[in-house]
Amino acid sequence: MARPTARVLSLLELLQSGGVRTVAELASRLGVDERTVRRYVDHLIDLDVPVESVRGRYGGYRLAPGYRMPPLMLSDDEALAVLLGLVAGRRTGLTTDTSAASETAAAKIRRVLPARLARRLDAVLGSLAFTAPPGETPAPDTGVLLAIADAVRHHRPVLIRYTAGDGRRSERTLHPYGLVAHSGRWYVTGADPGIGEDRTFRLDRIAEARTLPGSFEPPAGFDPAQHVLSGLAKTPYRHEVTLTVQGTIEQIRARLPASVATVTELPPASGADPQAERWFRVELRAERLDWLPPLLASLDLPFAVERPAELRDLIAALADRLAASARRDAPGQGQPHSPG
């Protein structure tokens, strides 16, 4: 009886995704019984694919470490997803400092694809246009990224050599909680036991990361992405702005995300209408203030400026310009006609 090749290949794909797969899980994913799974495994072994049997309560099958399958077998959708991912990563800056890696990877994928599919994918990529300019942010070192990612996963401390924005260099121990990609940059956030505080570092400013002995336990419920966004919102800038805005948190966050501002709900005033919209205090930092008046106008919500007074003047000036434009006639309108 001929073996169903498609299911055998599907089994190989499941095993290539990593980890130990139980027989029950593989049977469920393939839609066959456990005995059939074992036959498929024997077939892979006959093809010199190093499938290992893992005994015990959580046993099953896995591929031997380091095994790579020579031929690349991708469906049309999979090939397009991989190539678009490489292009998008390169455009947004979310690549490592080995800038040619994504290009050479894409070239290797094209080389092993069937000619028909390669031509179709080249047509997609050749006709694709982007509205945003290519990312120009510095990329992290590949070794640093991999070392910190491994430390995050296994809760291991790392020693990093870091250069701050002002050029100061330091060497410190970090308990990394998570990696975060934001606006074309990579960040790592975690605890700095030397000062007893949580810190966030840009990966492109880390020259070296070396795993240290020992382990740590990350705090329960810690959200690395939210921590990075909150930290960015508190970065020192020239102006410190405080507002109160009446509305909902969703309305405010639509224009002022967590990476820009911190938002705190204020207690209701004594005797206030319980059905009325609540007030929130919004705090943010900015190098310039001229972008804030149009943004606040776009909120379309009641607000009051606590500081700085300069922002009040800019808002009033914008209101005057808008009012003047609302009263102004378009060219050619409102003028008396000359006698013919």
C-alpha cells in the first residue's frame, strides 16, 4: 500500500517547527491514528531524516538538533509570506546589522523555487510601492540580539556594554524581561540589579552581551511592550506639557498613544453629574509645541491647559487663523461683477 506522501511531508513540517511533539498531537494534526503516525515516522527515518523518539510522560518525536532539510518546500502563500516579511523587515529597519542578510536570504529562496512561482513573486515585489520611506535607524548586532533573546527565554542574567545617547559608556548586569520592537528600533527591558530599578536599553547601542551564570525570576504580569512605551513617554524633552481632557480613554488614546503621553483618570468633582464624561490628566514631553494645537483640535473634546502658558497662546493663534479662514470668501466669490 502506497504511503500518503502529503501527510508524511506534513509530519516533517510539524517536526521542523521545533520541540517535542506527542504522538497524540501529531495524530490529531494529521487526521490519522497513532499507529499511522508511527508508520510515517518510520518512513522519514528510511529517508535518512533523523527523527528521535523521546520517552516519558511528555515524550513523543522530535528532529535531531541541527538538522536542516536540504530542499525548500514552500507553497505559493508561504513563499510570498516569507519574501514579503524579508522586504518589510528591511524597509522598517527591524533587521540586524548584517544588512545583506535579508537580501541574500531572499535570493536563496528565489533560487530554489520553481520558475513559475519565482516569476510570479518577482512580479509582486517589482510592482509593490511603499508610502513610508525606508527605515534609517541603526540596527542591532546579530550576536547581541540572539544572546539577549536566549537570556530572556531562559531567565539568565547578561553582562552588557552600553553606550548612552550622550556618549557615556558603561558595563552593567541586566535581568532581561523581554525584547520589544517599536518604530523601527529594538529595545530590551528588564531589571538592573546594580541600581535596583527597571531599565530599558536600545539594542543598537549595546556593543556586547554575554550570558552570566545563575538565573532570575521575572515579575508576574510584567508587560515589556507597555513598559517600553511608558518609558518613552517619560523621556526628558524641552517642554513638559500637562492637560486635562474630558472624554473616554479610548478617545484620548486614539490621538495620544502610550508612547507619547501618560493618561490618568481624575476623581469626579463633588456633586458632578455621574452620567457626564470623566476628566483625565494628560502629561507628555515635547521638543516643540507647534504640533500640539492641531492635534488637540482633532480630539474634538473639551480640554484645559495646565502648563506651559506658551501652549495656550499657540492654541489661541490657531483658533484665530481657523476663524479667519471660515469667514474668508474663496477667490472669485463675493466680488461685484464688472459691467460688460
